[in-house]
Amino acid sequence: MATKGKLYLIPNRLGLHATDKAFTPYQTEVLDVITLFLVENIKPARQLLRAVSAQKNIDNCHFIEMHELKLGSPEMTMVFQALKSGQDVGLISDAGCPGIADPGAFFVALAHEAGMEVLPMVGPSSILLTLMGSGLNGQQFSFHGYLPKETAQRKTALSAITSDIQRNGYTHLFIETPYRAQHMLDDILNTLSPSLKLCLGVDILMPEQFIITRTIQEWKKHSALVHKRQVVFALGK
Amino acid sequence: MATKGKLYLIPNRLGLHATDKAFTPYQTEVLDVITLFLVENIKPARQLLRAVSAQKNIDNCHFIEMHELKLGSPEMTMVFQALKSGQDVGLISDAGCPGIADPGAFFVALAHEAGMEVLPMVGPSSILLTLMGSGLNGQQFSFHGYLPKETAQRKTALSAITSDIQRNGYTHLFIETPYRAQHMLDDILNTLSPSLKLCLGVDILMPEQFIITRTIQEWKKHSALVHKRQVVFALGK
């Protein structure tokens, strides 16, 4: 019987940054040979292939968008047949690490249920890079994805974060869409305790990257313009 | 006036695994030129340099162990003078990403206070790789470092984790020292709800790596031998 195929979890770029800062040589090795890809969207996956696997004939590759992978669908059956017959499959989200603040986990869970080998690959995560660069507590931390949009609920979430920082010392990370990032920053500066520390991880790995940690009080004196930028927020003490 | 030096946060190996799976070409570029290093311990930092920056003359490098970097110490003064005069400095912990379940954050915080530029680099994190590979919720998660050693306190910690999984759906990650990993696994299997999912990320990036997610009930039927192995535990649903 043939060896089962493996599911490679393949990080994507965080933007159009230089690939030599983001990917290992192994990423090229793996992308050179895989031809069946589960993707969040086809275009960012093709862009990754062009950037990292120069000689690849992309037109010979098969891309399935993950929203098509419904239980019992022909696409799902085809992917599992490929894996069972020994073909390796790559899973790629639009940016960063699949499954981390990005789609992919639901399929990885199915792969575990089917006893497949899952191989996550080293690559860029704006969350991890912001936490490393923040100087905040990296021994205990929580990531919340997006905080609630609605003002009262967002205030409640920010107060819960503040009490946890003061009681347990965890660092709390969250993200916001680029066009609401400035509004989130203003909300934080207007509502949180002046002595808390806020790290902004902005446009990580891009030429415009900055990672700066200051107290809320200091940020109020020198705020940042983050409108339409990719921002990871980290709060701690 | 000279441009200030930058503080590079440089990931180290998770063990003696192949470097082409863990590091970017940029890691070699940076290690080729830096000569002043803040390290958790000198030996693992020298091993990284030998593995990733082949032509480097390591005997020309200066290593300062981070425990020597006390406020007001001659070592601390020297490092900040180097940064202020334009010299780049590398910070390296014994394994994985500095500052994440590893020392380094205290110095990064001082660098921010002094207005230095901090540049975290892409590299291996067993926590992030386990979460990616787990198929558990990566939209919201918490990392707790080590759980309490004492039985009653550990049980309390595991119950708090269970209620948070059931209430909020967060994934909860923690680590354990290799010689207590089996004991921790047995404790989890004996105390937690059979329907919870447990992912074991074992010896990540090493030839013996495995990442497997099963319900507690299934783990009880096919448990794993993790004594003296590097294990990241992830609990979720």
C-alpha cells in the first residue's frame, strides 16, 4: 500500500515584502514539488508560488478554494483521495500562517481525524513578530482576533483585558482591519489606564514596518498614524 | 551624528535539526555581520552561528549573557553605548524565538525606552507551529507557559482552562519540562473531559517530530510516550 500523502501548512507573505526575510529554503523545496493546493484565495497563493518557486509551472497546479471544501463535496472527496493515494497537499492562506488568525484549521482538524500527517512550516506571523518585538511578557499571553466593533462591547472587552493585565500580567494581542485601525488606536488611548503599555506592530516585514512600545500616557503625547495600515495591537505591563 | 544601531531578535534552533527548515537567508546575512551578542547562554548561540553563518570568525565576536545585564552594570552601559554609536546588536536565546517562553523581553523593553529600533526575525517557534498544526482554534488562543507543579493548583488551572474552552472556545497552550512531560500528559488524560481535544506538538522540527490532535477519549485508547521529549500541549474543541 502506498504511503499516505502529507498536508503541508505553508505560510504566505504578509504583503509584497522581500521573500528572503520571510521564508526558509525548505519552503522553496516544498513548493517546487506540490501541485495540489487548498487556498483561501487563488491569487495570493499564485503570487507566493511565483515569488518563492521560480521554475514552477503554475498552470500545472490545481487550486481549490477552501470555501468549496464542504463535507461530502466532490472537492473534499478528491483532496482526501489524493492524500490517501500518497499525494502531498499544500494549504495556503492569503497572508501569514494558515490557521492563525486565518482560515485553514477546519481542514487540518479533518486531516487529523483521518490520521494524516500534518506538517506546519516556519514562516512569518505578524502576531508572533509583534510579541517578540514588543518587550512585553511573552511567557503568558492571549490573542483575541478582532475585538467587538460596537462601542459598549469593545469597552467591556478592553476593561476585561486591563483587569487581566493587572491581575495576571498576561500580554493581550488583537488585530483590526486597516480602515478601522486608527479608530481602535484612538479608542485605546482615550479609555485605558495611562500606565499600561501598548505595542503597535505596524506593516510587519514591509519596508514601512515599525514596532514601538510605549505607555498609553506616552502614546498620547506622540500618537501614530495607522489609518489603512496593518496593525497588531499588544497591551501589557 | 551616527545612525543608531538596531537590536535584532534572532531565533535559535529548537534542537539539532536541519537549519534549512528553520531559518531564512536573511538570518545568515544578519549573523554574518553582527559581532556583539546578548545571549541566554553562550554555547547555543555559538552553535547557531556555526550552523547558519559558516564563514564567520566567532572568536572575533563578543557574547554577553543576559543575566549579567543588570541595570547600571558595566555590561549594560557597554551595550547601550554600542547601540548609540551605531553598532547593531543581536539577541539570541537558547532555543526558538527570544522573548517567547524564553528570556529577552526585559532587554527589549529597555531598548524601547531608549528609543532604539527593534527588529524581530522570522524563525521557529514550537508554540506557533503546534497551534498551526493542531487544527484547533487559531483565531483566539492563550499561552500559559508552565502550569503549576503542585497537584491541587494544577487541577485548578486545568479546570479554569476547561471552562474557558467551553465558554469562549479559546485554544489553550502550555509547555512542560521534558522529564515531567509524561506526568503532565497522564494528569490531563486522567482529569479532563473526554470530549475535549488535545494536541501534542512533540520534538517540533526534529526528525522525531509528531503533531497529533485527538479527543481525550481517543488519547486514552492510544496514549503517547513523551517522557524526556519536548512537548507543547494544546487544549481546545
